[in-house]
Amino acid sequence: MNKELANEQEKQRLKDKKHRERQQKIKEAVAQRVAKATEERGVLLVITGNGKGKSTSGFGTILRALGHGLKPGIVQFIKGTKWECGELNILKQFPIQHYVMGTGFTWETQDKATDIAAAKMAWEKSKLMLSDPTIDIVLLDEMTYMVKYGYIDLDEIIETLNNRPKMQHVLITGRACHRRLVELADTVSEVQPIKHAFTIGVKAQKGLDW
Ligand code: ATP
Ligand code: MG
């Protein structure tokens, strides 16, 4: 073997050794963090931001929970009855408590009093779910707007969330989530819009956007 080749092999051997040591350190750090996370309780999750993927993430989590035999509840704020949604065509095959506010997008409607009444009714349905310990996970899709428009009292929302069954998970989706809900939540993700096909003229696509 010539000297150059031997040097190359030695360099590679040292590189591999360093890589193994680095990976081992990462593995130990992850194991330590996993060992520390021992608490078992319901989690409040917020998915907000202007990018696409909030409601699909919420419905995906409901599907994940169903896969483990958990019992979900869903309240859709804003979505109207004329708005089809692929997830529901599947999810309605399961025994899920589900309520749609049903007034259409609020910026389509003209009647504020009707919107407020519809929001309050949807919130009453939410409260029933948030006090029912047999419901393991509650999705409050697009609820952030109800707070933004002042249609539901924020103090009451926070109190209800704080007093919910200990093991119950709650997911809140929607843009512009109020700072106090972000503070209260255990997990918060903000979806950033890097690009969206709609802005370059692609219409909303079945199975992807609804
Ligand atoms: P999705 O339901 O696809 O997960 P989302 O819940 O994150 O979307 P919403 O603000 O509820 O987003 O808007 C719902 C609809 O608007 C969807 O059809 C989605 O594709 C579209 N949309 C979401 N974000 C954007 C965006 N940044 N620009 C244009 N359209 C968007
Ligand atoms: Mg949405």
C-alpha cells in the first residue's frame, strides 16, 4: 500500500470515529430528555400562522387519535354547510361528536348579530365537549377568529380550558391566535407561508385544499 492511500484511510477512520462519538452524544442527550418527560396529562396545542396546513394538521391528529381508539370531538368554527371538506367524508363514518358552526365564512356574511349567535352556539357545543371526560381529544378548528372578532369571551375560554378533564387534549387552529392562548398552550406551532399556489393563480384543489 502506498503512503498516500494509507493516509487517506487513516483520515477516513478518524472521521468515522468522530461521527460515531457525535451520534453517541446526541443519543445520550435525547435519552436524558426522554427520561425527564414523565408527566402524563392532556396537552393544549395551538397551530397558527398564515401558511397552509393548520386544519389539515388538526384533522390528521384526530385521525391519529382514532387509530389508537381514542374518542374525539370536533367543532368547526366558520366553515359553512356549503363548504365540503374531505376529512369529514371519512370521519363521519366514525362515532365522533361533531358540530359545524354553519354560517359560512364570516367575511361572506353581512349579519353580525347572526354570526355572534352562531359563534356562541358553537362555543356552547365546545364547552360540553370540554367538560366531558369521555372525550379524549377536542379539535376547535378556526376558533382563533372567534376571539379576534370578540364573538366569544376570552376569559371564559381560558377558564374552560383550565378546568377541562385532566387527560383531555385540545387542538386550536386558525390564524392570528391571541397572545394569551399562545401563553396558555403547551405546544404552539406557527405555519409560515413561503409560497402558495393560489397566489400564482391555481384554484383551490379537491383533496388538497378542501
Ligand atoms: P388547510 O385546511 O389546507 O390545512 P389552513 O387551515 O392552514 O389550510 P386556512 O387559513 O384555514 O388554512 O385556509 C383554508 C384554505 O385556504 C385552504 O384551502 C388553504 O389551501 C387556503 N390557504 C391557506 N393558506 C393560504 C395562503 N397562505 N394563501 C392562499 N391560500 C391559503
Ligand atoms: Mg384552516
